[in-house]
Amino acid sequence: MEKLDLRKQLKHLYNPSKKEFELTDVPAMKFVMIDGQGDPNTSETFQSAMQALYSVAYTLKFEFKKKQGVDYPVMPLEGLWWADDMDVFKIEKKADWKWTLMIMQPDVVSEKHFRSACEQAAAKKDLPELSSLRFEHFREGMSAQILYLGPYSDEGPTIARMHEFIQESGHMLHGKHHEVYLGDPRRSAPEKLKTVLRQPVKRRSKS
């Protein structure tokens, strides 16, 4: 049985420093993704999207282990967050938030494998958002990040300090706010939740 230790291979992206902000170049990776809008705490679409996403991710894992002899972990849930009017995003009108949920896939997974997993998942369970899933290469490039410990609702000050770090490093925000959820809020106390906070950047013009 071949084992892919994705968490070890990508430790710099999925277990960064919790003590200081850092800049890192995030390469292109494969993801199963789904888009939506609304408050993640109350939106039925958000919950349905997560259910479809995990169903396909686990189907892919088990199929590769069974048929290909390749075992790998299902990677953490990730989210891109934004709003058409970023002032709305900042003042937390969550019903207007837009999001992309995604789970990273190893290089061995292809579009063909993804489509087959979707068909298998559909045959087992009614998943309303299944048809909205897509398989995509996604590259963020240079980004600032840190490992945050604590409840999601208290991320604001850390995000603000990350934006200050970006400014001081000679960069500017360039892309959507990105979070990688390493903890499970159903099983962990809020103060023990681990989340990678990431923000793509670009070099600020000197002019």
C-alpha cells in the first residue's frame, strides 16, 4: 500500500508558525470546490455544500485505496471569503458574504476520478449541492499566513495585525481571505480550535 503523507509534505502550508506572520509562495494545487453566499452559521446551502464536498472527498479516498492501492488523508476544509463591497465584509453582515469551500486533492486525482466519485456519491445519498461541485487547479502565489488558535468569532484582531504585517513588508492585499480549518468545532472547545489564516499579496508599487 502506497501512502501519501500530504500533511508532512505540505507542513509549511497546513501547519505554519503560530508565533509570527510569514510570507510563503503557495503553489498550484488541485481542489474540489463549491461556491455560495450567505451566513455560514445559518445558511442551509452552506451546510449542504459541506456535505457534498466531504462525500466526494471521502469517496475519492476510499476508491483510490481500494482500486489503486494508494492511501492518503482527506485534507482539511478550506474557505475563501469575500464580499462585493468589502465594507460589508468588514462589518460582518454575514448574509452578504460570499464563499468558496474546498478540499485539496493529491496529484493522483484527476477530473475523471472526480466525476466518477460524484456519480457514486449521488447514487448513495441525496446531495442537493452535488451538481455545483467542481474540480480545479488553484494557485494563490505569494501569501501572508499564521496559525491562529481560538474561536472563529475572535479572529478579527489577528487578521488586522496580518494586514499591518503585509503593509510593513512592502506588499498589499491581492485576492480573497483564506482560512484552513484544522480543528472540528463539534469536538473541540472554541479556544482550542486551530485555523490557518492566509491572505494573498502582491508587491506594492514604489511610485
